Amino acid sequence: MGENARTAPTTDVAPLIGSMIPVYPLTGPRQFDIMRSGPGLREQMQFKRRTFITLLGGAAAWPLATRAQQSPIPVIGFLSPASTPQHLVAILRQILAEAGYVEGRNLTIEYRFAEGQYDRLPALAAELVQRQAAVIIAGTTLAALAAKAATATIPILFNTPDDPVGVGLVASLARPGGNVTGVHQLNTGLGAKQLGLLRELVPSAARVGLLVNPNNRNAEAVMTREVTAAAPIIGVEIGVVGASDRSEIGAAFATLVRNRADALVVGADSFFFSRRLQLATLATRHAIPAIYNAREFPEAGGLMSYGASLTEVYRYTGTYTARILKGDKPADLPVVQSTKLELVINHETARILGLTVPDKLLATADEVIE
């Protein structure tokens, strides 16, 4: 039993036995005295015995009643296609703690990560439903859709870069309806802007690769549409490559090198996010300037990123989780639009790649990593 578990009080009934029933032998002279004494003493003995039995039964029931009055510790289910960085989970814990919910004290968080295997999400969602989670936090669209298919009653909070209405998560942003709401970040729809920033940093780039995850079909479709539509305007050719596991990422870079890609746009995807160190390392090794969708990529050695602030996203997620634990309904909580976008440049990686970052980009960047 955990250190915070409370033990229900017990009742020592031994004093009650001594005070309620005199101990008479059932044979011998005392039995004759009781029988001879008439109904008064016999009725008194019967009353005391009935009182003792009542108290004994009540004493046994007191611990059960006390345990029944204790509120169960709520469980939060955390479902994601890939592992989530600890600094983002720490933000979630901090917001919950400020609202009075401390993991390990009066809150339990059950983590379920698919480790890039998106087809595992339905089974993991079912586990959290069986665990009777008070709320399920679903990172990305596919996790949210899996959770929604698993339960129509448990509240679900999504964090998605896709249009929540378009993918079928909610009826509308203002009035989600049902048991689902959450945070909409704009990463999937930033492909054209990312391509423009990359061309600004690498003006000589003529052939640009686009890396997408074919298992993340909605993100793949949106990113491909956005980037290929912007390509002729910017004046580049796009070559799409796919990867859905670690070995395929290596194969994708081999294809990019063979096709002589001058630069690379990495599509928004949870699996790619979990492989950010591998992606940044391969891009530098093959001298391919790349742009990503989150600041965690340049922090891992990538060249640059432009996308939603995941710190802000997880703050919103923590706030909504606390409100649901306190009794608010997802149907009454409008979808939050995360509008904070960050441009982060790793200046050291640019120097390694032999690139000179324009002063305009340095001036507009939210952070330059030296």
C-alpha cells in the first residue's frame, strides 16, 4: 500500500463485551440462580445480549463505511503515438498541481505510448477506458480519433495540428458537443510558410525534399498539398519521400542524397518528433539544410524550426484537464486555438552547413541558438 494510503479506523470491541454482558457459566449453581430469579433478570440478560450484538455488527461496519466515504483518486490517461518529452509533461504536471492535483498524491497519470506504431493506438485507448480514466489526453489527431472510437462518455482532450472539425473530432470549435474538446495548433498548415523561410535561408535551393509519414495520412495529405502548391510560386521543385520507422528515415535520406536535394521540409508528425535527434544528425551529416515544425528540433541540433509553441499547447491542455476534473463538461469547453508561433534558428548548425543567416531572419527569430 502506498505511503499516502489511508487506513480506515478499527474499533476494539473487547471493552464492550466486558461492560455489556456479565460472564456467567451456563452450568452449575449460577444457571439455577438465573432460572430461579424469574423473568426480570432473564429479560435484562436478553436485552444486554441484543445490545452487544448490535454494537458488534456496527463496529464491523464502521471501517467499511469510512472507506466508502473516501473519494477515489482520479486517473488521467495520456495517449500518444510516440513518447512525449519530459519538459512538456512537466508543464502539464505543474498546471495540474497549481489547480490542486498532484501526481502521486491525489492524482494518477497512466501513460500509453505507441512508439511510432500508429496501429497500436486503438488497443492502448481501450486500456485507458478499462482503467476508468477520468479524462484521456490524446496527443495528435490519430490518438484522439482512437480515444473517441473507444468511448463516448469519458472526456477526451486532444492536441492536434489538424482541423478538429474536418477530421471529425468535434461538431464545431465554439460548441464541440459530445465528450471531446482540446487544443488546435497550426503546425500542419504551415508548410508553405516553412518552405518560404527555408528558401530565404538557402536562396540557391532549387530541389527541395518533403519528408512525410505515410501512416499519418491526414498530415501527409495536408503537408503535401500545402508545400507542392507553394513550390511554383517560390520557384522550387518538390520531391516527396516517406518514412514510418527508424530504418525508413535512413532510407529516405539516401533517396534525398541520390536526388540531390538542396534542402528539406520535415512534415509535422509525432513519430518524427520522437526521432528529432536522428533527423537532425542525418541532415547535418548529409549537408541538407532542413526546417522543422517545433523548437525541440533545433534544440537537438537541427537547423531551424517554425511552428506552434508546444509549451503553450501543454499549458492549455493542463488548464482544461483541471477544469474537467473539477466538473466541467467537454461539450461546454470551446476548442482552444493556439496562435503562438515560434521561429528558432540554430546558428551553430548554420555555420557547420556553411550557411550565412540573413540579418532579417536573425532579427525576426524568437530564439537564436549559438
